[in-house]
Amino acid sequence: MKRNIFWILATVLFIAVFAYFAAPLFKPPKQGNIETEPFWVVETSPQNPDYLKVFEITLNESELQDLIYILGNRLSLSLFVEGDQKSLEGYIRETHIGGLTARIPFTLQFDESEVSSLMPFLTASKMSTSKRQIYEIPEEYHGRFMQNKIENIAFIPMAVNLDETVILGRFGDHPIKLQEKDNGPYHYLYPEKGVDISLDAKGEYRAIVQYITPAEFDEKILKPLIENGAEERPLLELQ
């Protein structure tokens, strides 16, 4: 089923706000057990467009238990339901990536039976809307999903601000730069790397770096942006 652009913006930003305030504030932080590469080090394969590895996590192969081992235990899990569509999404509230403090949203693969059996024990969050229900999954149920695979992952820096100069310096000089309609966020797209970096045009929100396999990039990132009215913009640093 086709995923739309709301994973990039509405979903990731919503999870970030929701999990930040919903996570237990006094839970002792546990950083990961592996020193990861910085967020701009992305491993892909020209021979296998389904392969992407970042933070020592391989999309569609690494499991939730691997992510916790690598990034630490400040975990929130939520089920998002909109019509007949469901998504199982997680959030590491605080961790270190290549020496930088960050928040890490991600999505998990799941079977319908997994969430159906859990639904009777969940209560819709007060942050739900008329169209979208949000169910925070209590910590005692997290163990059910430890073998679920990581589908997508994102990086939200906490202590540094990304701008176009940093993006071009870290990811390369030739991205596709689009801006969403109505003065919306800028997107710096690197299809061959599986990277989409969104910057708020007004500078009010933090940058989000999303990673998705190159094989899925056009269908899940580029095509929805264009269909929703995003237009190409020049690279300011190259003018």
C-alpha cells in the first residue's frame, strides 16, 4: 500500500512532539553499546538498491532489539491508525550518533495479527484526532516487538543546527532541492543515498534526516512530494 508524504513531515514531527512529552522523564538514560558513525555516513550498494545501512542499522534486516542495543533504551512505541491503515512507529528520545545528541524516530514492520491481539489492551491517546487514532504501547508490551525489523529511520539533531552549507558539505553538492507548497519545508534529496533532509523554511523546527532504501525512494519520497505540489528550488550555496 502506497505510503504518502505525511511520514516525512506530519508523522515524524508528530511522533517527535508526542514521544517527547509522553516518555517517562525520569527514566535513567542508557546510551548504546556501539560507537556509531556520524549521521552523514550512509552505506548503500549499486548492485542492491534494497540495501541501506546507517548507525550500524540495516533497514529491513536489523531488528528492534538490535536498535536498542546500538542506540539505548529510551524507547517509546506507538500504533497509529487512520482508516484501514496502521503503522507501528517508535522513537528513541535521546541517544548519541557519531558524538552528537539526537532523537531517532523509526517505523517497524509488523503483522496485522500482532497489533490486533494487542488492541484490547490499548487506550487511544488524548492527542488522537477524529481521523487518526494514536495508541501508546506500554513498556510491558515492548517485548512483543523485539524481533520486528526496522523499516525506515530518521535522525533529528538536538545540539546542532543543519543548514544548506552543512548539508552540501556532508552529503554532496548535487541534491535535488524541492520546496513544499505554501512556503513549506525545503527537501534536499539524494535518491542514490536514500536520504531526504527536510529544513523548515522559517527556521522554527529542527532539521530531519530521513533514510529509506534507494529502491523505495522515488515511490515513497520523491513522487509524493511532487504530487503534493513541491517545486524545484536552486541551491543557494552554488549560485
